Amino acid sequence: MSHLNSKQRWGLGFGGILLTLLLAAVFTFGSLDVPFHPKTWREVLALYAVSSFVTAALLVFLLILGRTTLRLWVERRREQLGARFKTKMVVGAMALSLLPIVFMFIVSYSLINRSLLLWFPKPLEDASEEMQKLLIDLGRGQLARLRALALQVQSETQQPGDAFLQHAFAKGADAIWILDQSGNPVRGGIVCDSQPEDRRGAICMQPNVSGEYLRSLESGVEVWQAEGKNYFGARVSNLKDGKPEGFVLAAYRASPGVLTRLAAIQAQTLEYYRAKQDLRALKRQMLLILLLFTVLLLSSVMWVALFLAKQVTVPIQALAEGTREVSSGNFDYQVPEQAQDELGVLVRSFNTMTTQLRDSRAQIDEFTRSLQQAVQELERRRQLMETVLENIPTGVISLDSSETILRMNTSVSRMFRIDGVGLKSLEELLGADSARTVQHLMRRSLRMGVVSREMETVVGGRVLHLAVTVSSLGPRRANTG
């Protein structure tokens, strides 16, 4: 693992905190009770904030994924060092994490659908619908009985006074009103609260009590109110000489609180179906949050893969740069040590190698300088020796191991009266007999080092008396002279 500096540690810490906050925000926003049909400015603000955050976060992480993928593709196209390894790391990490992430996404979405189905079960919907139908059927049954009762009362409305009320109440009605064409009560009354259910005797009634129309139910039954009591009623046309003069309304007294319970049932049913209509929007919101969570995990996996890849590629790139520097002759270059693992050992070994190469190069340079100085000294001595040999009166001849003449000084040229150009062997210079004598001396010098002898030779018709000294220059050069 690479050794992280303070800036990288701060960056990692900030990234971890940001990732934690984003995950917490995703779970928090997923658990908020945000209405899909806001009514107040606070609800509008909450819905806008949640939608904006989820959408913006999803777009940001999609852009990060796209940017990272494009950057890897560009590095791969440019054949940048480490790009292939980064690509393999990212693809491998994505492949390993994609299956569990997709599995988690599918399971989470399935659990959400199952939870929503538990919130809106089919039996509950059927029971609610059947209850509504039952209420409507009961209301319609009451409507038929009330209309029949109103028709019976209609024939008695022409009686003077309130006599028709006694007959109507005796038939089971709790309230009777004669309405005008506008539906306003003209006359009528209600049964007293203390009146028992048995209507065979005298009936206690309250005449001239007007009722107030409240509303109509889905079954067609009308809801009226009088003296603080609620009544369910139905009206029929009041005919006089075959012409309608208004309406006759017969009503039963409703149980206390029945309208409140009915309103509560209807409100709850309406809220249930409205929430069910928002089910699709809720699924979209949950799906968006799951997508955000999935993209967030994929981005985290890619970031971790790139981070781990950099721990390998950065030291490798540094080593590659170091090899280029060393190959160009810069043995003082040291690769920055950025790792503490095996790559760190490799970097330290490379730096040790460059140090040793630098020391070896310094030793070679020192040896080269010493060798150059020695060569210069030998050259100086050779030149001095040649100068001395050229100026002494004694003739000096240098031969190689094959007895070929390499060099002779000017004294030899004066002594034998030749220019020395073109002479290659002793026979050309001394003759065959004298050359054999000198060759014999040369062989003896190999054993004894230095051999001397006086001899005579004829050169150019002249007899020369020579004192010949043969010295071997050593077996390494295999030269004699």
C-alpha cells in the first residue's frame, strides 16, 4: 500500500465522510413522508427538495462514472503506462460487485413491491368496495320504503290541521314535511324523542318543526336535520288535481353519530384510493432512490478500484521513469519511495542498484583516469626512449617474434649505409650467414636474458666488425631485440 501524505489522507477522510452523509441522506429521504399532492408551501418545498436532491445526486454520480470511464478509455488509447492494469482492475471490481449489486437492487425492488402490496391488499380493497356497495344497497332499500311511505302520506295531506301527521307517524315515519317547489318546508313535524317504538296508542309529536336539508347520499336518500337530530328521508311529488304543488318528504330518525361515522368511512375510503393512485408515483420515487443507491455503490467500487490500481501503477510509473533516467546516464536519480509493500521493496532495490551503479561508474571513471595517466606516462617514456635511441652512436634494431624488423635507429642506417626503408628481415640487412648467427643468439637470449658476441659480416663489399648484444623483452610480448 502506498504511503499516503497528509493531503491524500485528508482527501480520503473527506470522501468517506461525504459517502456516509450521502448514504444517510438516501435512507433519510427514502423514509420521509413526502406528499405527492402538496397543499402547503412547506409540503411543496419538501417535495421539491427531495426530488431535486435525488435527481441531482443521481446525475452527479452518473457523470462521475462517465468521466472515469472516458478517462480510462483515453489513457488506454494513448497507451499510457498503467492504463491496461487500471482497466483490468476497474473491470474486475465492477464485474465482481455488479452481480451482488444487481441482486440487491432486484431484491430491494421486490421487497418494496411486496410491502406496497401489503399496504394495499386486495382483500381490503374488495371489502371496502363491498362495504360501499352495501351502504348504497341499504340506502336504496331505505329509499324505496321512504318513498312508499311518502306516497301513503300524500293522499292525507289535504286533511285540515296536523291530523295527517298522526296517520303518517302511526305508519312508522319519524318526520313528515310538506315542501314547496323550491324544496323549503311549508308545514310538518317530527315525533317526540320520548315516543316509544309502539305506535298503536297516542303518538307524541312536535308539529310545526321545520327541517333543514343537509345533503344527499349516493343511494339518493336525503339527509335532513331538525331540533339537533338527523333524519334520512325521501320525497315524492305532491299532486293536487293532477298538478304538482311541491313535495312530500317522509323521514326516519338516524342513529346518533351515524353521519359522523359515515363521513369518516367515506373520507378514509377516499384517502385510501387517493393513496393507491399515488402508488405508481411512490414506486417511481423508490426506484429512483434505489438507482441512486446502486450508482453510488458502483461509483464507490470504481473509485476504490482506481485507488488500489494507483497504488500499483504509480510506483511502476516511477520505476519506468527511473529506468529512463538511468539508461540516459543519470545514476544519481532516486525513485521516490511511495509504497511500503513488495513494490516498496522493489523501489528500494532499484534505488540501491542505482547507488551501486553510480559507485561502480565512479570507480570505472577513476580507473579510466588512472589508466589514461599511465598510458600518457608510457607514451612519454616511449618518446623519451626513441629520442635517446635516435641520438646514441650504437645501432639498435627491434624485432618481433617472427624476426621481422620493426624499427632501427639512424646509427644503423649510417653504419650499413642504407636508408632502412623496405627492410623486413635480418637476411636482407646482414646476409644469410650473419642472420643465422643472430637468430642463434636470439634463441639463447630467451633462456639467458642478454647474450653478447663479436662477429664479422660483409655488407656492400665492406667488412664490418660488429659487437652484437641480443636482449629479450619478455615472454609476454614474445619479442626479441
